[in-house]
Amino acid sequence: MNCNVSYSSKFRVILPLLMCLTTLSAQSDNLIESISGEMEHFNKVATATKQNEHYQPYIISVFQGYALEKLGVSNLKEALLLVPGVDMATDNFNNQTPTFRGSNSVAYGQSKLFIDGISVNNLFFDAYSEYLSFPIEMIKRIEVVRGPGNKIDGFNAYAGSINVITYAEDFKGFESNDKLVFKYGSYDYKMGGFFKTYKTDNLKIFVDFFYQEDDKKLYAGPDGLSQGALSLLPVIDNRALSQTGDAPLWLKEYSLGASIEYKDFSLKARMLEHTKGSAYGINLALPQESDRVKLPSYYLDLGYAKEIGDFEVNINAGIKYDAFDSYSKLAPDGLNLGVIFQDGIYGEHFAAQQTLYQSSYLKYSGIDRHVITAGYRFTKEETIDMTSKLSNRATGDVELVDYTDTLPFFDKNAERNIYIFSLQDEFQFSDDISFIYGFNYEQTSYKDAGLEPRVSMVYQMDSENIFKTMYSRSHRNASWQEMFTMYNSARVGSTDLEPETVDAFEFAYIKKFSADTYLQTNLFYLLNKDQIYNSSIDPEYRNVVDTDIYGFELEYRGNLSSDDELYLNYSYVKGKSYTQDEGRSESTPNVAHHLAKGYYVYNLGSNLSLSGVVKYVGSKDRVFGDTREKVKAYSAIDSSLCYRDPKQNYSATLSIKNIFNTDITYPSAPNTYIEDYAQEGRTFLITLKKSFR
């Protein structure tokens, strides 16, 4: 009897234990499956957001928007000036453009800018200066690839590519909070903006908006007339009409962006209205304060993305509109061109461009250790409207005459088609070694770029040591300004231009000290062919220069204590330019051989931080034949004090830029503005931001 009681008691104890273990086993399987799913999700997020940039098969730097805000960085331009190997150049339009690793500083399309994956380089200049003022508060992350190795859906980035990700990006676990921001600063700068997200199970709608303006004017002169611009020497001399004064560099700009995602479909759209002062004058004559240039940019992109078994389909189609719209006084009173213009020359120039595109890409991962991507991109570019008006050339009267048909400044029938086919294989050779190899093949209505291969290898020796080696060929097609400009004394287009090409050899070593601390070293050698130039002496654009460039970059990110953040980089660039028609060689012009940048953030408490940003740009040699002294080196220091209240979700930042009022100039072309283009001195900025959960 007692024995039966004993067995019964044991059974009553064991049965619940067996049931518990069974339940735990099921829960464990579910937990493992859940963890596996979460790991797969975060791996996809890391890949999409380049959080694992050290393992990417190209040289990449990633900057988070919230960290840049803490530094007092105001816009995209200021952020790019922190990137290793990146400097800034400008021209008489004040079309500022980043230069990567000493690439051609007088050509705009050396790099490509993408906003949420959409290419926004304008067609007229192949530039994106209208986006450099994009407020940093509207940017979630900036990914900068140096070199031509990153090919995105058939795009070729000649010297580098910049992918700006807005807060439309909204992954699970990485949600974007709504935001309201106001800024005020020097030159009576004012900015206000917001973004808002609405979500259901299958639908996500994101909208952002900002408006900003200032009244910036900077000293300039004597203008290009002092060097013979708008003179017919030796017969007619207008050099005495040269002016010195303030260049109108004011800005008025607003932008409305939208992103809609419904299941597998997406829509991305943006309207950017960018209006600025006429800077240093279309014809190098100092303009009036009210003279302006408009560079609007609109785009609409429709997308479909679907995973079907081992296949992933991405189909996109879209339309892009941009324009060059200028109204300005082009020459001073009393100009003599055989006819005397007593009240000067006025001009209105307008050229609107439209781009239509469609791309389809298929990714296949059904072969062990391989991910193969193939697809095409078709682009149709055309001028859809053009107006050319000037003061009366026959009588000198100031009233505008329509010369659209008789003396157009631009080819109103300009058109170009581009076909690109791409094939790429991502091959995981082993747990430690991976390869990416493939090519782009391009044909155009004019000069073909042909076949452009790319191959890269990433070797992870261990968790702390990563090696990369890359070879890539890429090109830059001539811009529409370079191809289709007509009847202009400073610029003459040519449709016979060959694409600029580059063969890039790169090597990188990354030493990881921890998850957040690393040192990256890059070596590069670039062979540039058929670079496009013109000058005031020979205004026709031609393929006249080959340039060999080599150098290295060092990049460190880490900290000195648990209360700070440290970022430093140094770049060295050296090269030779060879003029094709005369066979001479010279040091690469307008290139700073030494660039050093960095920032330091010290957290004074949980809510308050103090930061400093330091930039050094070395001296620059002049182009051949320019007898002026080198462009002087400069150092600039910025500082910011940032207060953040995590409970109320607001922050306030006070920034002082160029604290010591250093003279900063960007080089001007020879025989134009003899004293180069002066940049801002000491300025201040106040930023107030409120987030909503």
C-alpha cells in the first residue's frame, strides 16, 4: 500500500515536470525562431543602412544626422566637409560642388547625389548645389562612398557618391519620430521645418517640409572685366568699367517631400524651389543685389519591390524636372561692344529639362554562396522649354528683345538617350572572404562609355582586422552646359566630347578596437582620361587633360573616455596633369595636397554637451599659365553647445562657426576674379528642435 502511494506520488511530481519541459521546449523553439527572425531583420537593417560599412566592398564613411546636429552642423555642405578627401569648389554662378580626392574641380558631375535612392543631379550642370543647403535636421543619415566602386542600379559615380537618407526611412526598432525645427543665424538666416509619419499595417506616409532664407553678401572684386572679360582687345577696352563690391549670395528656398509605401509599392516625390542671388555674374560682371538664379528640382518615382522565393524584383519608373532660370544685369552701364549700352546689358535665360527613366533589376540567391543581380536602366533626357532674351544688340536699348530663335544661348532641341545594362555577382567564397564582381555596359545617343568592369574583395582576418581591395572603371558623361551652350563668350558647348573615364585601384585596412572604435587606412591610385576643360582664352569645352592621382586617407573614430566622442581624418593627394594637345605635365591644379578634419564632443552631463570641429585645407597650385600665388592654406574651428531634454523631447544648440574669422577662399578661374571667391567669416547659428513620439 505504501509502495503504491509512493509510485503515485512520484507520478504526480514527474507528470507536471514532463509537461513543463515539453512547454519549455516548444517555447524554446519559438524563442529560437523569434531570435533568428530578429537577427535576420537586424541584418537586413544593417545592410540597408550601411551600419556594417566596414564589410562593404568599397570605401565608405557614414554620418548620423543626430550626431551632426550635436556638432552644430547646419546643412549637407557642412557635413560633406567632414568627409576624408572631400574639398569644395565654386564658380561665378556660385555653383558649389564637392571635389573628391583631387578630381577635376571645374566639372560638376564628378560625384552623384541620391536622396533616398533617387538621383538628383540636375541636367544643365550635372551638379547638385541646390541640395547642399539641405538642412541637416531633415537628414537621418549620410553615406559617402569615395571612388567609383559603388554602382547603384546602373548609375556610374565617377569620383564618389553621396546617399542622403531622410527620416522617411522607418525600420522596425529604428522608428523615426516626428520633428519640428527652427533656426536663426548670421546674415539674417531663418529656417523652419517639420516632418510627419503616418502608419497602419500596410500603409506608411511620410511628409517633410522646410523653408529657409538669408541675405548673404560677400566682398568680391575686382570683377572679370578687370581681366578683359567683355572687352574686344585690343580694339575695344572695357576694363575701366570693372567693379568691386558685394556679391549677392542670398538664398530663398523651400522643399516639400513625400514618401508613400503600400505593401510592395512605393512612391517618392520632392519639390525643391531654390532661388539665389546671381553671385559673381553670368558674364563675370558683378551683378545687382536683386539679380537672381532659380534652380528648381522636382522628381516623382514609382517603385515595386517583391521577394518571391529566391528572387527579388525591383522595378522603378519616374520623371525628373530641373531648370536653369536666370534674370540679371549682365554688363555695367556704358559697355562698348561696337554698340554702346548706356544702361548696361540685361538678360533673361531659361532652359527647362525633363528626364524620364525606367529600370528593372532581378536579384537571385538560389545558388549557394552567390547573389546574382542583373538588370537595365533606360533614361531619356530632353530640353522641353528654352528662352533667351537680351538688351537690344543692334541699338543698345535696355529693353529686352527675344533672341530665342535667332541667337539662342542653349540648344532648345537638346536630347539624349542612355541605355545601361548591369550584371553583378556577390560571392561568399568562405566565412572570411567575399567577392563582388560585375560590369556596367552603357550606350548613349552621342559617345558611348562601353563596358566598365568592377571587382572587389573583402577579407576578414578576424573580428578586429579587415582588408579590402578594389578595381573599378567608371565615367562621367559631358553635362548639358558642356554640350549644348551656344552664343556665349564664356562657354561654348560641343557634342563631340568623349566621356571622362577613370580606372581606380584602391586598398583599405580597417583595425577595429571595439564596436564603436576603429582606424581605417585607404590607399588609392586613379587614372583619369579625357577630362573636360575650357578657359576664358579658349571658351569651347574640350577633352584636353589626363590626370594621374594617388594618395591615402586615415580615418579614426573612438573616444578618450566614457564621456566623449572623437573623430579624426587626414588625406594626402598628389598627382600630375598632362595636357593632351601640348604634351606638358604639371602638378594637379586647384587641389589641396593635405586635408585634415575632425571633431570632439564632451558630454558635460546627461543633457549638455560641448563640441569642437576643426578643418585644415592645404594650399593649392594654380592651373598652367596662371601666374598668381598659390591659393593659401587655412584652418577653421567651430564650436557648439547643445542642450537636450529627453523627457520633453526638445533640444537647443548654439554654434559659432569659424571662431577666429579665418580668411577662406575658393579658387577662381584665371582671367576672371583676380582675388578668388571669399567665403564666410565668423558666423553664429541658434537651433531649436522638438520631437514628438
